[in-house]
Amino acid sequence: MTEERLRKWRLVLGGEDDGTGAGLSDEDSGVDGALAALYDTPPDEARGGRRTGGLGGSSPRVARWLGDIRRYFPGTVVQVMQRDAVDRLGLTRMLLEPELLSAVEPDIHLVGTLLSLNSVLPQETKETARGVVREVVAELEDRLAEPTRAAVRGALDRAARTHRPRLSDVDWSRTIRANLRHYSPELGTIIPERLIGYGRRARQVRREVILCVDQSGSMAESVVYSGVFGAVLASMHSLSTRFVAFDTEIADLTEHLADPVDVLFGTQLGGGTDINRALAYCQSLITSPANTLLVLISDLYEGGVREELLRRAAELTGAGVQMVALLALSDSGAPSYDRENAAALAELGVPAFACTPDMFPELMAAAIRRDDLGQWAGRMTGSER
């Protein structure tokens, strides 16, 4: 076994009596110490107050450890270790102090944790927390905003095309291509048999969108992405976008959509779930059922009356509302969800499937084009839906 392999096994096994016989440099000793502080403490002992590892109860020690892991490991590993520190050692305390919070590597999981602690964050920590959330939100907007706007605009324009346009609305490029076979050599021009154009493109609302978002604790990542997408959709004048968060209570956060950070801090992760009550509220907002897309983002574990939930969904679809249930809007893979409710909704014409944030723009475009969303979801098989 080479010296480098022995060194790696020594770090993995984490003990002087590991049988490798390998020594550690000063740098490797620092790496070993950072790992031991976290992973040499069994989670049950850590939560019960018996500490065998090295983080202890000292804020300076936690701050030093946060600095060490940022020094020794790449950002993606740092994020995993931070999550493990919160989960294994119960170090939510490090998120309640601004000095410690400012040393943490921001990521979407950290944002979810901060949102779940929103009601207990000390006032002096809240501004630091908002800064952390804003940093992550800005990164997500850079990645997702333009693809979403482009997909939605394209779908709206396609949906608005007409073959009997006003002269000012004629799409001459598409009209010429569609009529090339009608070229007249005698006249030296094309005689268009049909005109292709767009509908009136004033700043009129062409679709109403309601994002109905389950804010129970298991939906943290989906809530973060929903807040970002809600703000992006609300920025488009051709859409009327509403954002409704719910557990057993309803929070209409539409007025905050100009700033997704305000939306996220308006949620309260961790409550129960009453989907029927949320749908009833959304139903009261609808003014044009045939022109409305209702996106229910929930794992469908209903704490209210299941029969009422299904009756409500049947009423909505029967009135012409286009409705889809996203079991998760996240990068985290296959979610846990209520399969019976998902199947029952599918029978009512409400497809239920998970969707990654990168696929959400295409989902919105398919919905606006009035594609069969069940078939669309089926075509996505093989990708993380």
C-alpha cells in the first residue's frame, strides 16, 4: 500500500491505533481534528449532553471549527459538514448568533434551516440571516430567472398566435416562410394565402397563476425554490401571479413577491397540513377558471379531511382550472409523498409528480400551451422530475 493511500485510510479511520501505521503532518492533523470534532461524537450522545467529540458548548470553539473546515475542505464538502453538525450535534445554536452565522457557507439547505428557526431568531441575528438568504436567492435567480422568463414568453406568444391578425400584429417573418410556395413569377412577389400573427400584445394579463405552497417541515427546499419562481413569474406583466403558503393556516404572500427574501421570511416552516383549506382559499381568488393555472406544491400528506380535498380538486378541474400537483420542487431526488392521494388526484385530471427547478420553466411553458401535463411528465421519465 502506497504512503498516500495509508495517509487517506488514516484520515478515514480517524485513530492512532487504526493499523495503518501512518503519521500525520500538521496540515493533516488539522483535517483530522476537524473531522473528529464532528464525527467522533455519536448523535445520541451529543443530543443527550455526553460529548466525546470536540465541538463542546463553546461558541469560540464552534467558530474556530467553522473556519477550519472552510480552510481544509471545498465548499460543497463544507456545506455537507455544516448540515451534519446541525443534524448530529444539534448545533442550531450556531445559527442563532450573528458571529457564527456569518462564518457559515450559505446553501439552500441552510436557508431552509434558517426559515424553520425564523420565529426564534434573535433580532440581532435576523439581519445576518437575511443576508445569508439573499446571497443564496441571488444565486438561484441568476440560474433560473432568465430560462423561466424565456420559456413562459415563448409559450404565451405561441398561444396568442392567430391566423386572422390585425395588420399591426402580423408576424411577417413567419407569414413569408409559410407562404413561399405561393410565389408569383408574374407579379414578382408572394401572395399570402394566410397571415400569421400574434394576438394583441399590450400589457394585458394572459394567464393567472397561483402557487399554493405547503410549508410543512419536509417541504423546506421546495418552499425556497417556490419563493424564487414566484418572484420571477410576478415580474412578468402577462401573468397575474399569486403566492399562497399554508400549513393548517393560510398566508397570502402575494404582496411580497417583489422581493423573494420577503416571501421566504413570510413563511413558517414546520406546521401541520390542511390542503383542502388552502385549495378553498385559492378557489376564492380565481376570477377566470379557464385561464388559471393552479400549481399545488405539496407532498400530499393531508391533515384535514381527505374527501373534502378530493371534492375541491374535482370542483376546480370541473370549472376549467388547469391544476398540477408537484410532490417536490427540488434537486433532492424522489420525495416521500402520499401515494393514495396522488393517484386519486391523477384520476381527477390533476397529474402529480416531482419536478426539479431546472425543469420548472418547461413545465410552465407546457401548461401555458395547454399540453397534457400527464404526458409531459411521462416524457420526462429518465430525468429527475
